[in-house]
Amino acid sequence: MNLSAFIAIAISTIFINNFILSRFLGLCPFIGVSKRTGPAISMGLAVTFVTTTASILTWLIYDLVLIPFHLEYLRTISFILVIAFFVQFAEIVIQKNMPAIYKAFGIYLTLITTNCAVLGVAVLNTDMFFMKGKAVAGSFLLSVFQGFGAGVGFTLAMVLMSGIRERLEFAEIPACLKDAPITFIVASLMSLAFLGFSGFKI
Amino acid sequence: MRGSLSELIKGLWRENPTFRMMLGLCPTLAVSTSVANGLGMGLAATFVLAGSSAMVSTVRGVIPEKVRIPCFIVIIATFVTITELLMKAYTPLLSRALGIYVPLIVVNCIVLGRAEAFASKKGVISSTIDAIGMGLGFTWALCFISAIREILGNGTILGLQISDRFEPPLFMILAPGALLTIGLLIGLINYLASKQKA
Amino acid sequence: MNQLVKFGLILGVICLIATLVLAVTYEITKPKIDEQMRLEVQSALKRIMPDADSFDAKTLDDIEYFEARKGAELVGYCVKVTGFGYGGYIRMIVGMDRSGIIKGVRVLEHQETPGLGSKINETRPGEAEPYFLKQFKGKQARTVSVKKDIDAITGATISSRAVTDAISKTATEFFNKVKR
């Protein structure tokens, strides 16, 4: 349990195992909301907020409820419910108290419940930071950090893609490749570039 | 009878969840590194789809409009967990290979999409048929993409080597290959569809 | 308010039914899942220690291991090793004789990238064992290291190193603690 573990997780979740470009989690919003940079950043922030808090909540549930009562098999169902309720709750709170923030990214919150990046990071945390039914050293902080890193990686991919797509609008591409197909092809090239990070020694 | 047949086959092509509606792409790309994985994932998702659609349709009269989405999610998550446990018990290797993408069937938009758009409005039998059709459509799309990637990226099909004459480009079995394959395939299908119309 | 209670109740009932269904499924599948895991470990043990005929499961602090015996004679140890690779844990089982010379390594579970890191556990056509793991045979477990004893897999240096380092670290720790 030291600093290098955190650096390794940051580099891993943001670059090497980027949630979109390598693990394919959260592709729907990636294709759907990456047309303009503004919304892409908002979506990225919303996702980062939710992945981080979801990591906290699901870790607590897993460690304090599911493991002591040997209910590990309820992982999927309890995580998705907690995420769904949290997202609803956050939306209501933000809408009432912080209208400016709500305007910036609140509308994307509803879309996030079924974003696989959120459940994905929660499940991944329990896979990576629990061993033989026990939390590994620093498990909680590592989980939260991984949740945050996943969000940052997501935002990075979104922002890069939206920049490219804004330019792409002026390009003459075959009609059948417009929108989704060309986005996938561009994402493929980005993913190829990101593959270069996998030589990183941590 | 003809009505239910058309409900079954619409998922295979006309409303294919992967190619036409572009739903559930995350698992499609992630597990399509080999045909065996693709097939396993497809069948697991089909089971979840059929089970949860039948269940949603059965209880549709009891569930109030406002809480329907959380209820659907609970039902889907239950079927996903059953699948997870069954796979661990009977196909441990496949369950390892698919890893976190099995629990992630919960957030596969196809499942919730079918529950919301079809099963919550129609009868049990037609909902189940619709779900199986969609599931099979998803399964063949997954197998098709996996076959392309496995042949090109690993030089094998279902684990059997095709030819040792060429060095398979690793690229196809890694993440970029998945994105490229799906992009070009959807492009091709769009092209064919536009030809059909003209 | 009344409506809210009603909604809560309905959702609660559904959750309760779901939990019951899952609890039943879990109880039914659990023996089967445990059996699968036991079989997996048993077949790995037989592969890495073909001469031994019985394996006793033991634990030493946090290390799980098996004493491999032929008749009454202790012929070696099979130690469970966990490395941290690219995609998560790599769980292995390492068979060693009493002096720490490796007899065989099997990977039980890994999440390395298919096509790259997954090669640690891939077998070439016509061969019986993964070619990467075969290299470990006959090496001293406590000092085994990439480059010196083991050729890393091209494009998967980190996975190769994770396997090797985990083995040497656990073996050193194990032999320091085990009674001779």
C-alpha cells in the first residue's frame, strides 16, 4: 500500500485500460453525446461524479453488508439498485439546490443509471480489491481512486472524440459511414494510439 | 401463428439489436475475441432476455407506472444473477472468460429496452417470443463479429487453426480491431439498406 | 404520502421475492461451484506433481499450500500464488520439490488482455503445456526471474513479469516459514 499503487491505477484506468477505448464500457454515451465538445465535457463530469460516488457506496455495501452476511451473490442486484437510487437522488438534489450545475450536466444524470461504466467500475473494484472475501490493504481508497480514474479516462476519450467529430462534420465522408460508423472507425484509431501506453512500465 | 413467427424473426434482421438499433454494444465488442465467447455471451443474454421479458409481462398489471423502471431492473438483475451462478457451476471456463461482462448484462440496453418497449405492454407469450428473437439476433451478430475477429486476429475458428500460411494481425483481436469491425459492418449494412430502398 | 408508501411496499415485495429466488439458486448451485473449483485445483495438482499420490491442504499465515506425498514420503509442495497483472489477479499454483526447484506451474485464473497477456496461459498446437509456463520447470523458485531464467512474452512483458515475480516472492516467503 503506497503511492506507486495509486499512480499505477491512475495510469491504468486513464490510459492503458481506458474504460471506453479498451474495456468498451460506456460506449452508448460515447457514440451518442460526443458530437459537440460542450455536452461531451458535461457528460464526462457527470460520469466522473457518479463513478466516484458509486465506488464509495458500492464498496461500503460490499464490505459492510454483503461480505459479513455471505451475500456476495446479491452483488449485481444491490449495486444496480444503489446506483439507480443514488442517481435519482442526486438529480433531485442538484436540480433543487444547484440549478446552474443542473443545467450544465444534470440532464445527463438520468442517462447514467444504465451506463455500464458505472456498474462496471463497481464490479471491477470488488474483483480487484477484495481477495478471498477480504478487503486488501487500502482497498477503500484504491476503489474510490479507480472510480475517479475511470471517470477521468471516460472524459478524456469523450473530449478527444468530440473535438474530432466537430471537424469531421466538414469532411465529405460516404453517406453510409456518417455518424455512428465513422465514429467507431475513429475510435478504433484512437484505441490503437492508446495501445501504445501498454508498454508503460509501472 | 404467422404473427408470432414475424415477431421472432424481426429481431434477426429488420430490428436486429446490434446492427440496426446499435444497442448492447459494450459486451458485443468486449467479448467478441473468439466465437466460443461470443456464443456463450449471446446465449446468456438470450436467457436473461426471455426470462425477464416473460416476468415483466406477467407482473405488468400489478406494477404502478411510476416505479416500473426500478422493478424491471430488479427483475432483470435477478435473472442475471441466476445466469451468473449457473455459468459458474456448469461452465466455469466460459464464466471466467466473460468475466465482468456477465453481471453487466443488467445494464445491457437491449434487455431493459425490450422490457419497457414490448413486455410491459404485451402478453406473456408474445413477449417471450419477441425476447427470444431479439436474443438470437444479438447472438448471431455477436458470433458473426467474433468469427471475423477470431479468423483475422488469431487465425482460428472455434479454436481450430485454419491455416498456418499467414501470420494473423494481432490488431484484430485487440480493442481497435473490435471498433474497426463494428464500424465497417454498420457502414456496410447502412449501404446495403440504402441500396435496397433505391 | 400514501402513494409513496404503496410504491415502496411494491418495490420492497419485489426485492424480497428476488432475494428469495436468488438465495435458493445460490444454495442449489453452491455445492456444484465448490466442486468445480476443487476439481480444477485437483487436476492442476496432478499435472504439476505427477509422481505424488496425495495432497494435503494446509495454510501457513496467508499462504495456502498442499503437501505433496508419495506414500508417506513428502516429495514437495504445491503453493497457491497470486500475482497482479495487467487486468487484475493472476491466480496460479506452483509445484516445487523440497529444495524449491519448480516442477510445474498452472494458471488457474487470469484476466490478461486476450491476444497479449493471455499468452501466459496459451498452448501451441500439438503441445501439452503452455509454452511460457514450461520454461519454469527445473528453475529455483526463490530466485527465478525474467531475462535470467525466463524469456518474457513479446508484447506482454508486464504479465510475464507479474507471474515470475509473484512466484519468486511467494516461494521465498514460503520457504522462510515452512518447517524443514
